[in-house]
Amino acid sequence: DDAKNTYFELQANQVPKYMHQVALAASKTYCRGLIFITAYFESRFYAVICDGEGDQPLLDVKFPDVSRPGGGVHLRDYYDDYTKLTLWHSLTHTIVTDSKETVSSLQKQTEKKKK
């Protein structure tokens, strides 16, 4: 699902001293049919908003992978507590293709790299 690979990144300009000791903080909140997933890591806040309708697993501990940013859109610059807001679409580990030409092209590229 594309929505699960899209997330916001808000980069903090300065954080309070006590935040320097925080390795990672993560939260998942269910509210009015939406799931808000937030995480803090190295002066950056990450946020994902997902559909939360229907049954939810009791032990839902899955969080999105924000370690592989792909294409991004710079949304806004800030000049006080925050530096910038970016919307990212993370790269996935799987390549899904529809055409034989694309598969053939990827195979040729892989073979060239091996040589």
C-alpha cells in the first residue's frame, strides 16, 4: 500500500538538552478512524497517518521504515524551532513490474553490474 510508504519528516533546529539523551521515542495513536504514528530520532520527528477503520490487532507493534527515503517533496522552511518539513515516499525492498520489457531491462542491468 502506497500510503504506508509515505511519511512526513519535521527537522528540529534545536531540541532541549534532555532530548539529547533520548535514543528513540515512538507512539501509535488510534483516533476517529485514523492511526497517527509518530517517532522522534536524532532531532527529527516522523509522522504517518493511516486508515484505522475496522478491527485492529491487540498487539500492533509495526512501525513504518523511515530509514530508506526515496522521492521527497520539500513542503516548508522554518526559521525558529524547526528547520524544514518534508514529505517522503520510502523505497521498498520489492520491485513490482507490469511489463516483460521492464523485467528484461532490469535483468540486463544486473548482468552488466556483475561483469
